[in-house]
Amino acid sequence: MAGRFYCYKDGLPFTIMVTMECVNVGLNTLYKAATLKGMNEHIFIVYAYAIAALLLFPAPFISSRSRVLPPLKFSILCKIGVLGLIGSSSQIAGYTGIKYSSPTLASAISNLTPAFTFILAIIFRMERVTLKKRSSQAKVLGTIVSIAGAFIVTLYKGPAIIIASPPSVSLNQTLHSSNPNWILGGILLTVEYLLVPLWYIVQTQIMEEYPAETTVVFFYNLTVSFVAAIAALIIEGPSSAWIVSPNIALASIFCTGLFGSCLNNTIHTWALHLKGPVFVAMFKPLSIAIAVAMGVVLLGDSLHLGSLIGATIISVGFYTVMWGKSKEEMIEEFCTNSLISPSAQKVPLLQSHKDEV
């Protein structure tokens, strides 16, 4: 029984989150290829989240029948609406930021997500930090180390260790060449990665009140699609960009809707409910190491020294944070078990035995 609990509480979230980061890297690559074919980023958000909402449409009916849930109050729907505003704003700011700068700058700023999340989690009392304890020291130090490693992967190239056989112009090189307004792009990307930790915090609070992941994600996707549609109509108008040809753009929209907006958001919501916002945010720097590994193995990219050093540092920082959180959970579990253990219930009998003697 203890082994099954450990697998669900620790092993399963870790494995699924790593898997989803691999999926996200693939989805981002597909999205970049679609934008090179002229796909509009605002309309992409509308369609992707609409597909996700359509796939999750039965969720509210199934959840209410499968388990006992608190009533879906208007206050909870309002909080989900706020979550949708945060999510749609972050998506629009992020895609527009990449348009005005580059994915390199986006990767660099995304590395600050764990730090922003950690600070917000402390402010909202979702994380406790006592610098005298080793677990808190490990979480703080591991977060700093992971961010440093992610910046090394992004900003330092170094000599090639494994050289790709065909020296061709890569997708990243093509995207890096167009950066007309880095300052505006950097501001928009900073806004995005300030909103993402806020999304984590609000989502965690919603799950404490209404613990039905698929239902919450359904209403969230519906809200994001609606808000993005209003923004797209204002920015793009009723243009031909709304018509998506059956090519890589359509494949990107469908895959992002299914595996990103639907599956990824549901798993993130489940992980936030189970492990908290800091745990989920720590996988952001890890995704950069995953992207480098997938590029070398699947795309034949060159492996550079900076990527190897940065990935190693990310791993050290990541596991340091995980060790700190697991130590805290072990202490909390021990304290909880000690309060309800049978030995505590035997104390009055022992005491009465002493009195008799």
C-alpha cells in the first residue's frame, strides 16, 4: 500500500511531467514550422483552445456522476474566468513577444518562471521557507542553480562536441534572424512569464475549492478561446487569415488543441493540485535540456559544450529542489501519522497501568 502511495504521490507526477515537457517541445517545433508558413498566432490560439474545449465538453457531466463534488458555485466560475483572462493574456503576450523578438529571448526569460513562482508561492503561503532547515536551503539553492543552468544552455554555445553531418540552416537560425524590436518583445515576454506563475497560483487555489481537473480545464479552455477570439477580431478583423488550409498549420492547431490545451493543461492542473505550483514550475528549465537532447537525437543537431554543461547544472538544481520538497513531505507525513498512530492511543492505557502499580 505504501509503495502504491509513493508511486502516485512522487513517481507518477515526475514521470508524467517530464513526458509532457517532451510533448511541449514537439508542439513548439510544430508551431514554429506552421508560423513560417504564414499562420496567424492570434487565430491559432482561438482554434487550439476551441478544440480542447470541444474535447472536454462531456467532462462536467462525467465528473459530477463519478464522484461527490462540492456545488459548482458562481464564485468558482468567476475564478475560472479570471484564470482564463490570465491564460489568454499570457498566450497573446508570449506569441506576440516572439514575433517582435525571437524564441531565444523567450527561452531566456522563461527560465525565470521557477523564481517568480517560488516568490509568489511564499507570498500566498503555499510554500514555507525556513532558512535554518536543510529542505528550505535545498529549494532556494536548487531554484537558483536550475535558472543559472538554463541561462547557460540558452546564452552560451561553446565548441561543438558532436557535429551534425549536414551543415544546413536550422529553424532556430531562421527565426533568430528576424528581431525588429527586441525591447518591446522582451517586455511582452516578461509579462507572459509573470502571468504564468500567477496562473499556477490561481489554479492551485481553484483546485482546493473544486477538485475536478477536467471540469475546471474545460471552462478554462472555453474562456481562453472566447477572449482570444475577441482579441483576434479586434486585431485581425474578418480577414482570410481565419481560413486554415489543410497543411502543417491545421496539424499544429489540432495537435496543440489535443496534446497541449487539453491534455497538458489537465495534467498541469492535476500536478498543481497534488504537488503545488513550485513543483510544476521547476520543469520549465528542464524543458530546455529536453529540447537540446531531442534536437541532437531526432534532428541531427550539433551538441555544444554549453548545452552539455547547462543541462548538467539544470539536473543538479532540479533534483536538489525535488530532494528539499520530498524531505518536507516526509516530515509532514511523519507528523500526521504520529498524531493518529496506535501508539498514541495506547498512552492512556500505559498511564492507567502505572497508576494501578
